[in-house]
Amino acid sequence: MIAAVVHGDIDGLVSAAILYSYSRNRNERVKIYTSQPYLLPQALLRIQNLKRLRRLYIMDLGLDQQTWARMRHLMRLIAESVKTVWLDHHVTTVRLADELVDAGVSLVLSIDRCASTIAYHMFGRGSEDPSFFLKLARVGEVSDKVAPSGVEPEVVEAANKLVLALSENPSDEAFKMDLIRLWVLERRLINEEVEIRASIAARRLERLKKLALESVVYQSDSALIVDFRGVNATGYIGLLASQLAEEFKRTVFIVFNAQSELVVTSRAPQGVDVDLSTRLLGLASKYGGGGGGHPRAFSIRVPSAASDSVLRELMSHFP
């Protein structure tokens, strides 16, 4: 049996679907789990209990430095008996590549594309319908803003609707599995449920955008900071930050509460040369937190007690 732990966004789900079709073509059973980077240790604990597991794929999950000490031990235990392959494109995974290899993990990394790209090159040509899964991989690339030029309008439209649909209820695991089945079994990019969820999400996103503009606590020539502490915008933060970044042509930071932590999600506009990962990881480490993402799209989590200090430092870092 094969297991895959994937990020629960479009890129991760597309990667899982390509692997799933490849495995079906070889009569291999696949069990798929979704996770977030900081929750990966819990997902791996579930994996340990699977019987007759031959291979484990971890896809589109950037390493979270705050949980790496626990992760290292779990990865060693699993890799001793199970072939473990990590497909990723996040900067935090790249930075810890040597330690992952030392733990017995095989790495397949991309710097300028995404997990969907890697998954297609590894498994797409051996899938049940290579031409469809190439199109699906493009959906993943569009959703992660790394698609090559000349992507079909149908693919761009589907990707945008899928991102919105997933934002509408990001904790709906049944919907994520339904998407994978839609792609693998029906070979369709979207269906009526995606259309309905996307329509609902588009209206809510517009309302949140207006609220965000009212919640700007700092702006400079290079940055804009939105204080969403106390606002329930689960599922929409990254999408909202991306839209604001492109509209204002500035790096956007949205700060919000998640249980006992403060989360800072950032997005840089196209054409701006900035490495958010270096700046934000240093800030997170200073206050006992961690984070992950890309140089132009990065998030950190720190204890809530540090909220005001982190906010002040963000303002000072981007004058």
C-alpha cells in the first residue's frame, strides 16, 4: 500500500490526484491524508499505524521549523522501514534538505515551479490519462502562481474557481476528497458544487476586502499591514493578501489570531524583488515561533503574548 500526506490546497490536492491515478493504473492502493505544515507530526503518527505500507509520499508540505525536532525523530522511524519521498518547493524544506536526507528521506525539489509540476513529471505520464493530468497540473501551477505563459483560459478559470471553492470551507475534508475523485474518476476540472462554492466565496471575499481596507494599521511605500485580530476570515487570508498585494503593488501582511497564536501571512506583488522568508523567519525565531512558505508568500506563527511586539517590528522592517 502507498500513503500520501499532502497540503490541503489546490496544489497539494492536484499532486495527490496525479499520484492516485498513477497508482490505479498499477492496481496499487493509495491512502491520502491532508495536512498543514505545522500539523505534519500528527499526520505522521497516523501513518505509523498503517499495515503493509510500502511507500510514503509527502507532497507540497513545507517543513515547519518549530516542529522540526519532533519531525526529525518521526521521519527516521518511518524511513527505516518505509520508502519515504518528499516532493516540495517550499524554501524551508530546501533549507533543511541535508537533515531530511540524513533522516533517510528521498527529496524531489523544485525552486521555480510547484508540487503539481513535480508530481506530473514523476507520475503523470504513467497515469490513466496523461493529457488530462497535464491540464490538471497546470491548474495546480496557476493556483500557486507559477504557471508558464500561454495557459488555456479554461484552465485559468477552473483554477480560480477551485481556489475560491476551497476557501469557502477549508476544513471540509470530504470536499477535498470529492475533488480528487472528480479529477481521477470523472476527468473533469470542476463541477456544479465547485461553481456554487466559488460563487459564495467570491461574495464573502468582497466583503472581507472592504473590511480589510478599514483594518489597515500601517502603510508605507513598500508595505501594507492589516490587523485582522478578532475577524473570522479562515480560508480567505492568503487569497485576500494576494489580491491586495496586486492592487496596491505593495507587500501585504495580514495578522490574525489562531487559538493561542498570532499568525502573520504575507504576499508580495508580481515584479517586486523581496525575500519575505528570511525576514519573517528571523522574526518568528526571536519570539519562539516558526513558519513556512516561499520567498514571496510566507507565513509565521508566534505566541499571542508577542502580538504587539511582532506588529511593531513588522512596521519597522518595512519603512
